[in-house]
Amino acid sequence: MSRPAVVLPPWLAHALRTQRGPVPWSAVGRGGLAAGPLLLGAVLAGRPSVGVVAAIAAMLAGINDRPGSRRAAVRRMGVPAVAGAAGLLVGTYGGEELGAVGLTLLLTLAGLLAGAVSAVGPVASGAATQLLVASAIGAGMPLPETGWQRALAFLGGAGWLLVLRLVLPGPGSFAGDFRFDGERVAVASVYDAVAELLDGAGTDRATARRAALTAALDHAQDALAGPRLRRYASSSAERRLRAQYAAALPLAEAATALAWAGEAVPVRAAEGPRRLASAVRANTATGPLPAPSRSAPALRALDDALLRAADAFDRAEGHEDLHTRRRPLPSLVRRVLGAGGREYGLRVALCFGVSVAVAQGLHHLHWYGQHTHWYWLPATAVFLVKPDLGPLVSRVLCRAAGTVLGALLFAGFAAVLPRPEGLVALVAVCGALIPVATRHFAAQTAVVTLLVLALVMVGGEPQASVGRIGETLLACAIVLVVGHLPMPGQRGGGVRARLGAAENAARAYVAHVLREADAEAGRGDGGADGALEGGAVGGGPGGGESRGSLWGPRPVGSRVSRDPRVTRWTLRREAYRTLAEARAAIALAAAELPPLARHAEGTAEVAGALERLVDTTTACAVHLDDSGRLTTRYARQLTGAVDELAVLRRVG
């Protein structure tokens, strides 16, 4: 008789979960060439304190050095670096000019602003984190350099790693144009994900593989949409990659419709996307594609999309449109000032402000001994309060365990390594380990603890492993208490804000497809909107409720382009992307302790209903392209999806 499997509570299971994947050797090489050599050069020049600041900046940039394109890395690594330099200026001059109370108030306000800005997106969140960490370092780490010299050293350290990211080869660099290896890998992964979804059609794996396709499309879109000096793609290689990405969108649409139907598709259907993936990866021609299978609308759409993709692969010129919706400044401001931004801003401000006040109090009580470095406590609190790194208890457990492990390891290394050359070598090794350690927060914390303790010892601080452990545990206690305190407004604001954004995107997508249906049927441009708001789409029970919850005012930026299909693909991308973001936030909220997890109850069901609605809309769009009208079966399916969502929203 077998024993029943032990089921861990979600908060503990998340703390033990580790990301998997191949070792990013190119990132490991860049990490080894960043912090260590910078520190070595500064030590040889007799300015170790400058090297400490530059190496800290390189370490923080290394945490943001993720797989993707070079162009996307400019924003992902560069924007946080600029924010960190600004934080260093604020902290340095605030620490010099203000007393303990004034400095605490200044950094608390910085925490409020940074926390609210984090609601904009991942890059904004990374920039806010570096701003707060650098402001704590600037205020709490006494260095001989002035504020602007520290800021330049910080920018130099982060900039050095960014230069390495731009000039050193990465995976796939030798298949075609060196500059676009990350883009090529990302676009090829989209075609692979389409093939995997086709293989999973009609099985219980279809939902997970559709989510994987969304993630691959998001990654490719980001890889191709990085900052540029010119408005348009400046090389034939980039234009061709953009065309290959655009050609994947109708394939993804057809594959989603086939998975929605719940029936298995011919095995050869997945062979075409796989050959296209190989052609993108190797930068070669597509070669012969498998014979078509045109027995259903979605299969005919898949075959047509394959033919168009093959044509796009053969042409050097391509589309400029990446099917992204620009977010105007008022939209970003609303996100910062919305429920999610306000809630997170207040929590960050309280955690950061309390930790600064406690750290300064301990400093004046000589808790730190002879040295005056009190930055560790508030800097630790910044990472602990960051939901991007996991649920609250999971973050606390991993941070505590990683700090204890890293501090104990450093105590051993400090006893045997020669100074400063041994410590410089330790910094270089830790810099190389960061890209691998980011797969688990405890491992990342251990490596960062080793690196920072080595840095500050090179800068003249005595060995302080025990003190760092104590400060980390104190920061864990502060964040745990503040994280469970009631805040003004509704808890779970971040989750509900992302779910609201997904609802708006789904509404825009459904409305556009229905307008296409009305145009095809010759009923004029206003027929679809009237059907929606009059309840014809919702039909029966719940139709009127949907008008007030899902089908609210048209969101800003839902402008229709001249090509309805291009607009449809743009809206579909937005719907699936926002749904993926909402799903990620819901999963993190569900892994919190019960007192926090209950605030997100019911959101997973709403997200599931939204996904079914968007999938159904995609199937309707594919059928509409094939037949020119929506049959009763498809209209009934769409009606049921709208009604299901309306009922869930009414109950919630």
C-alpha cells in the first residue's frame, strides 16, 4: 500500500521551487568580466572605493541581465542603472545635509514614489528597486567621493556590463547577422511553441501549451521592440526578422482555434511550424513544407498562414508593425495612481522608512561597532518587499536562508583568502554565478551576500558576517509585520488592477471581432457595438450585467487601423499579454499565507473565464475569415463565454 503524497502548503512549495533550464554561459562569462575586473582596476589605481561602487552597479545590472535581444537589454539594464545613479545622488546629499529625521522622511517619500511607479511594469519595477537600494547605500556607506563622483562610478559599472552585453557573442550569434541573435532565438521559439500547441490539441496539455505560446510571443515582441536610434528597422536582417515574427501571428491564431475546438489535429500539421523554427534559428530558407490538410476552417487558416510565412521567409523586406499598442502618458499615470500603485507604494514606503529609522537608531546605539555602514537593513527590506520575487513568506524564508549561508561562507573565505587579491577573485566568481543564481531567490541572496561582503571588506570594512545576519533577520521581521498590516483601500489591489486591465483588453478584442462580423454581413459599422451593449452577444441571463462590468467605456488607445486583421492581431496580443500578467499576479497571491491569499479569492476563476472568452473570440475570428460570417454555433459559444464572465463578476 503506497503512502499518500505529502502536499506542501503553497507558500512553502513556492519557497522550494527552482527555475530550470540550460546554463546561460554567455551571461556567466559577462558576469565574470564585470564586477571583478572593475574592482581590480580600481584597487590597482589606488581608488578601491570607486571600484566598490562600480562593482555594486555591475552586480545589480547582472541581476537584470536576462535572455533576450541586445536592444531589449538596453532598456532592461540601462533604465534601472540611471535610476540607481539618481538614487545614489539623493542618498548621498540627503545623508550629508539632513539629520536622522529629515533623511528618514526623504527616503520614505522616495519609497512611496518608487513603489507606485513599480506598477507600470517590470522595467519600472527594476528601476524603482535600484533607486531605493542605491539611495540607502549613498546615505549609509561613507565614501571619500562626492555624490556626483559616486553616481558616475555607478553608471560606469552598469555601463561596462551593458557594453559587454552589446559586443560579446551570445547563443546563435554565428547564424546570420551577429546583432540579432537574441531576436532570432526568440522568434524561432514562437514557431516551436505553435508546433507544441498543435501537438497538444485535443489533450489536457493544450491549456498549458497555449500559455507557453503566449509567453513566447511576449518574449519575441519585447526582443524586437527595444529602443532604436532610427524610427524604422535599419537593416534587411532586422526587417526580415520582423516579417518572420508577423508571419507567426496568424499561425498562432489558427493553432489557438484548433486547440479551442478540443479535437486532435493531423500529426503533420506541427511539422510546418517546426521547419519554420529551424529556418529562423539557422537563418536559412524554409525548404519544402508538409502537404496541407484543409478539412476544417482552422486547418485551412493554418495552411494559408504557413504559405504566407514561407513567402515572408523568402523576402528580405518585411513589416515594421510589431502589433503593439502604445501606452500614452495619461494611461501610465493612471496605473501609477491606481489601486495597485497606491497599495504597493504605501507598503514600500512604510517598510523602507521603518527600516531606515531602525538602522539609524542602531547606528547611533553603536550596534554596528566601529564602522558606520547602516545601509544593509533598508537595502534588504527593499528586496523583501518586492512581489516580483515571490510571495511574502517565501521571500522572507529564502532571504534569511541565503544570507545565513552566504555570510557563513564568507566568514570561512575571509579567514583563508589573501587580501585584497583573494577577495577580488571572489567578487569575480560571484559575478559569474549571478546569472545562474537568479533561478532561486535563496541562491541569489547567498551569492549577492558573498559578493557584497567581499566588496566592502576591500573598501576597508572589517569582517561583519554576524552583524549582516542579524540585520537581515530584523529586516525580515519588519517586512513580515508591515506586509500583514491593513492598508487604506481594498487589499489585493495589484492583482485586481491587472485583472481589470485584462478585462479591458478582452473587451476591445471581442468588440473588434464583432465589428468585423458586422462589416462582413453588411450591417454597417455600428451594428456590433449596438449588439454588445444591447445584450445580443450576452443573450439570456447575464447579458445586461456584462454591459456594466466587461463592456464599459472604450479604453484609451483602442484606435482601429486601416487593416482590420492587423488591428485584430494587435488587440489579440494585448489581450493574451495582459491575461498572462494577471495570471502571474494571481498565482503569486495564491501562494501567500491564508490571511493575505484570501484577498485574491475568486480572481483565478475570473481569469479563467476571460481566457475562455478570448480563446472563443480567436476561434470566431478564424471561422469568420474562412466563411465570412459567424454561424449559430460560434455565436452561441461566444454568448456563453460572455455570460459566464458576467455571472462571475456579479458574484465577485
